[in-house]
Amino acid sequence: MKKIKYYYNTNTLRYEKLETPLRIKLLRIFGFLAAAFVTAVLISYVAFRFVGSPRERILAQQNSAMKENYKAMEEELQSIEKQMKELEKRDNDVYRAIFEANPVPDSARAKELEEKLEVAKVERIKDHQLVSSIANTLNNLNSRIAAQKKSYKEVDDLVKDKEKLLAHTPAIQPVSNKDLNRVASGYGYRIDPVYKTTKFHAGLDFSAPQGTPIYATADGTITTSGNTGNGYGNHVIIKHGYGYETLYGHMVRVKVSNGQTIKRGEVIGWVGSTGKSTGPHCHYEVHKYDQKINPIYFFFNDLTPEQFDLLLKKAAASNQSLD
């Protein structure tokens, strides 16, 4: 029940009912609302200032996530940069070793233009699009790096195979011949020393004193060692692989045995005159896929161009062979 208030009116000298004017009521209501509004503003300010709004919390979480993404991307970029440096080093080494040059890729020539286009592109896109774009770029780089690694692996394999091929290709003279005076007979038709008829001579004859060391001209495996009654006397055949095979005939003594692995420059026996021979010498043949070819073209490791030219002339002279 609403209480009725009275006041003593000194003019009328009696108690009268207290009635509040509408204007006062409105002022009181306005004052209350104003105080409530100010209080709410203060509370909101303090709350948002020290606690944070829901939107700010969402933005803070997004910002934290973006920082983590950027950190992960930065680490991945550093890793990719290291891989690219490794690829560049290998690339330079390969070109330097094979081509003796350091080619400049076409992409380097358009680098400045590409950078300008990238800057303009980045300025037009939003943050989440930027992250997506960077992620796509990283994925693309990773794919390119993987393809490049595979390519360089193939190049490395080719280089290693080439080194192996060179090691297994006859490349030196079978006896020491510094003065180039030991080639007694060359490859081709020569006068047979026994029958005195023109016959095909399938190798080179290196005259040398008995006991002179004979060297393997390339890496390989011994397939024949000793006297098999074929006219070569004590002889050695080395299978080098890649279709190559070499024969060393008329030894006084053989040092190696069948199945033995040999390296270029190792002694395999000593000069003699066994078998069908008219004097101490080493009969040397080179076979390629079972075809006898001229050994004169396989001395590129121990001869200068001038020495090779002189040796070529000596081997081409028409004379009598020693076997």
C-alpha cells in the first residue's frame, strides 16, 4: 500500500497532502537514468580496458594463430633457403666441372619485374588471402625442390657412371715408353715374321727387354692368365666391362690369376718371348664387343698431343711384326 505523505502548511496552519509536481518527477527520473548511464559507461570502459570485449578476444586468438602460422612459414622458408643454397652449390659444381661455366637462369633476368608484380599483388589481398598465397607458394617451392633434387640425383649418377666408365676404359700404354721408341709394329696388315707373308696384325707390339713390367691399362677382372696354346704364349686377358677387353701376350711370367680384380697401372706380368714370338716384346690388343680395334687410340692418359702424333706415325709404319 502506497504511503501518503503530509506536510504542515504554515499559511493555512494545517496538514495537507504532499504532492510532487510532474516536473520534479521527470527531473528525478532523468537524473537516475543519467547516473545509471554514466555508471554503465564507466563499468564498460573498465571492463573493456582490462578484460577485453568478445570481439577483441576473438581477434587476439586470430592474431596468435597468425603469428604461429607466420613463425612456421618462416622456419619452412629458412629450411627451403638452405636447400636452395645446397642445390645452387651442386649446380655450380656440376657446371664448373663439366661446362666450365656458371650459367645465369632466365628467371634472374626478370627478377626485378617479378618483385614489383609480387609487391602489387600482396598490397591488393587480405591477410587470410596472404597466408593462403604464401602457403601455396611454399607448396610449389617444395615440389620444385623435390623435382630438382631428383634431377641432380640423376646427374650425380651419370657423373659417377661416367667416372666408372673412364676407369674401365683402356687409357695408358702397357709398358713404360717415355721415349716412344718401343713400338715395334702397329695395328693392320704386316709381314708375318715366321711365314713371311702379309697377315693382319690385330694389336701393337712393344719391344722391351725381358722382365720389363707390363701394366693393366684399365680397371677390370682377369679372365685368362697363362698359356692356352693359342700362339700368345703366357698371356693375360682382362675384362673391363662396358664392352672392353684387353690382351697382353708373350709374357715370360704372369703375376695375376683368373678372377682377380685389377686396377689400372698394376703389374700383371713381365715381358718375355713365349708362344709365337721372334723376340722379347708385349703384344697388346684392345677388343670392343669382341671386335679387335686399334689400341693406338687408347693412350690418352699418358701422352701429350705431340707425343700421340709421333706414336701414331711410328705405329703406322709398314714393317714386320714380332709375332
